[in-house]
Amino acid sequence: MTEDAGALYDAIIIGTGFAGVYGLHRMREAGFRVIAVEAGDDVGGCWYWNRYPGLRCDVDSLEYAYAFSQELQDEWRWSERYAPQSEIHAYIKFAADRLELRPHIRFNTRIASALYDDVAQVWSLTSEAGDSFRARYIVMATGCLSIPNKPKIKGIENFEGRLVHSMQWPDEKLVLSDKNVAVIGTGSTGVQMIPLLAQEARHLTVVQRTPAFCVPARNQPWNDARIEYWRQNYRDLRTMARNTRAGVLHEYGMLPAAAVRPEDRIADLERRWVKGGPNVLYGFNDLLVNEETNKLVADFLRGKIAQAVNDPEIAKKLMPYEYPVGTKRVCVGTDYYETYNRDNVSLIDLRSEKLQQIEKDGIRTDDGFYPVDVLILATGYDAMTGALLAIDISTSAGKSLRNEWGRGPETYMGLGIAGFPNMFVVTGPGSPSVFSNMVLSVEHDMDWITECLTFLKERDWPTFEADPAAQAAWMDHVDDVARQTLVNKAASWYRGANVDGKPQKFMPYVGGVNTYQARCREVAESGYEGFLVGGRALQDGRERELADG
Ligand code: N01
């Protein structure tokens, strides 16, 4: 019998990516009896599972790092502006070791079900292997992009070559030098791997359903002065980042495009383009709310595609027209468009060339046959809800998350779900999550949850649950804010549009990290307005008698 079999933990965290590792540390420091369970055999979350060639982050590494510890900051040195996967994974492992967390993590433990006993007020988790765990509270740190999307493409089951999803890259090196390789998908993953695969493969065929806007990373090694500047100003810089809408220190233009002289608009876009990274998207403050501004920036980016690609026909195929720029995630790449100038690269643009089927040794379209030995699915994820719904989450009172979310996810502030007491979600739907610097957001959420747990423990563990009315109002607000922007004009994974049969609903909160975190603070300070504590609302910060506390 394992030590977990008879134990009742204060909290169990599911997942040990950036969120789970920090949450475990934070809750242990706060005195809770807490463990984490992890499906993989190491920490790292998406940075553990994803290992495809070219993977690196598209947020500056100095910002895509924990803010809570001066020691971690001082002892780690990021090598490049956009750190590669191996370095980010090493950093999370370093944090877990430095904070001595491994003894508190149960690896190789994929949770299959979570059942809340409404009478005993205890969650029971059961792993796929049959191990069980019990806790008063569970914290879902399962990640927004952790369940691969494997679309049912006609004939794919007949393919006899090597089939690989980007998230399940094989441990052994894939030797591609004598292979015809095809990649399906041109989102951030495809854009990162395509230039490297093209260098290695005998021939590379790219299957594009919707072209991406891609900006140049201009990745480079950090110099000592930059690192030192961050060390000296770390706290202030992180505070500044928290007060922005993306949680990242982009150079935010403060004016709408119409308020800037036409010649200055283009000059500023050019300057930002040369600087590299997503900065080119932040020149005007109305990119996502004004169609004209959006078209101005989109035209600028389409012009860059025309300049980069030698064949005008191919350039045209690579140009996105069907959605406003920024409403699907803009990719940050290196030599992405230039790769299509290579002799060993072909582009199948599904807008103009109909896919007939995948065959045992290639791809057949209306225009011809493309031989393929290795087929790579860069087809993304069942985002934001996939990992939560992969676990059968239910209560003895008869609620099932799969039923409750049948028409799309509903949360209060992304943190709690009505009907599911004593369960927290980290960067859930309805929070800025994937529209923000994820590391900054997961730290915020784990801080908020830990403070909430302290509040509850001091009151002898009353139940804690989102009020259905507050949840409905928050969801209306999330929808309203999204409707004031252009984000619903794209068939994006933010809306679940990439997964067959998934309900279409814009999931992240686009009101900004700054606004969201201020609201979370108000909620906590008011005695958790919008949550039922011990079955009832605590109003105006004045606690009432708790029903069961
Ligand atoms: O996935 P995606 P991703 N037939 O969903 C296409 C983060 N990330 O793994 O656009 C043909 O964006 C699909 O086409 P369409 C980042 O947040 C970050 O690339 O749906 N094609 C699309 O082209 C990112 O946004 C980093 O029409 C099909 C592609 O597959 C998120 O993860 C790196 C298809 C999927 O693109 C997801 O990125 C990597 C089908 N049936 C990822 N189904 C960095 O930090 C799907 N597609 C840099």
C-alpha cells in the first residue's frame, strides 16, 4: 500500500508544468499538505511533451520565467532571446530540484477520474493504473495546450509510413535525410519546424489549410548587459508586465492608427519589423477593434510575404485574407517564408488544391500525388478544455463536467466552476490564459488559489464553489468583451474551431491581464464575492456565520 492510499491531502495539484511546479512550492511554503500528480516521468508540462525540431518560446525568455524567487532569477542564465525547448525544460527541472519538490510529485500518474463526495466533502482521484488519492481540494494545472488534436483526415488510417504528431515527437532521432516528409498544419508549431525539416528532408511537402501571419523572431543570444539590467530591475519590470494587457513588456503604442500620420504608421511598422518578435502587432492600440487598422497591419505583413517569397504564385498562396491579423495566434518564426524558395519544398494550399485523400505512401490532391514517407501532424491541440474533459470529473450530487460543458466551457473568472466545489482551475477558460504570458498568469492564479486555501483553512475548511449567478454574469462579460473586438471573426482554436464537433465559443478573456488581475484582487478582498463559502455568499468583506465551517 502506498503512503497515498490512506492519506487525505489538503490539496492535490494535477500537472507539473510551470503552474504545477510553482503551485506545489507555494502551497507547501504556506503550510499545506499537498502533492502533485503528473502523467509524464518528469516535470515540464508542454515543455516536457513537446520536443519537435525548432521548438522555442515566442515570449522573451527573461519574461517567460518565474518571478517569485530572486534566487532562481540569480542562479539561472537564459542564453537567448527566445529560449529553445531544451533550455526551458531544463529551467523547470532546475526549479523543481532547487525547491526540492520531486518527493512530493507522483510521476507516471495520469488521472482518469475525479469524484467529489458532497457529503464527506472530499475529492477522490483515480489514475489510469488504478492508484487512488484523496484531498479536500484539487487544483487543475493540466495546461491549455496538452491534448493533441488528431483530425480525421480522409484515408489517414491507410498511411503506411511513419505518422507523428508534433506533441508526441519520438525520443530517438528521426533521420529524415533520405525521406519525403509532409507536414500538415501551419500554426506556430508548423511554422517553427518547417524551415528545419526542409533543411534535413529529401523533400518537404507542406499542407496548408489556412495560412498564418508570421513575424520574424530575430532570435539572438542575450548579452551580459541585458541580463544584468534584468537582474537589477527584476521586480519593477515584472510589476510593469503585470500592468499590461498581455502580461508582456511589448512596446505598446498608445494611439489608434488613425491618430498617427500615414507615413509615420509605416515607418513605425518597419522599425518594429526590424526589431523582430510580436512587437509589430502592438504599434496601434486599436489593432483588434478597428478593421481599418487591422487591414493596415495585415497589408504590411502580406507585403513582407511578397518580398520574402520569389515565386509570386506561392507568395499569394501564403497570404492570409480570411481573418483579421491577431485573431489567430500570430506565429514568430525564422526563415519561414524564405523556406518556400527552396527547390525541395512544395506547398499544397487546400484553398486552391483539394485534398482527395491520404494514401498508403503519400497525399493525393486534385492536382497530383505527393509521395510521403514521414507524415507529421502539426495540427495543434484540443485547447483549453481538452485536458479537463479528458478526466471524468463528477460529483456525488450528480454533476458531470462533460455534461455541464456540453455546449462549451463555463467558469467564474476561469478559476472555479459552479457545481464543482473545492476544485480550482489554473488559467481556465474565461481567464486571459493563452492571451497572456502564461508563466506570469500561472503564478498569479497559484498565488490567488493559495491565499484562498489559507482563508478556507483558517475557517476550518468550509466548502468553496462558484456561485452559478456570478458565473453566468462573468461568462456574459467574457463574451461581451470578445464581441467588442474582432476575435470572433476567425475560425481559431481560441473558439474551438479546429476540433471536429467542438462547441464554438470564444474561450479566453480578452479584457487584459491587468484588468483581470485587478478583478481577482477585488474578489478576494471582498470575501470572495461570486463564490459560495460554506454554501453562502460572504458579502462586503464582512463574514457571516458559515453554514458548515
Ligand atoms: O496548432 P494550431 P499549433 N486539415 O492549432 C491545421 C502554442 N504554441 O500546434 O488554421 C488540414 O495553431 C490548422 O489549420 P486551420 C501557441 O499558442 C506556442 O501550431 O485550423 N489542416 C493549423 O494550420 C499556438 O497558437 C509555441 O485552418 C489542419 C494547424 O493545423 C498553439 O500552441 C509553439 C487540420 C494547427 O495550428 C497551437 O499551435 C508552438 C486538418 N484537418 C505552439 N486540422 C511557441 O511558444 C488542423 N489543421 C512559439
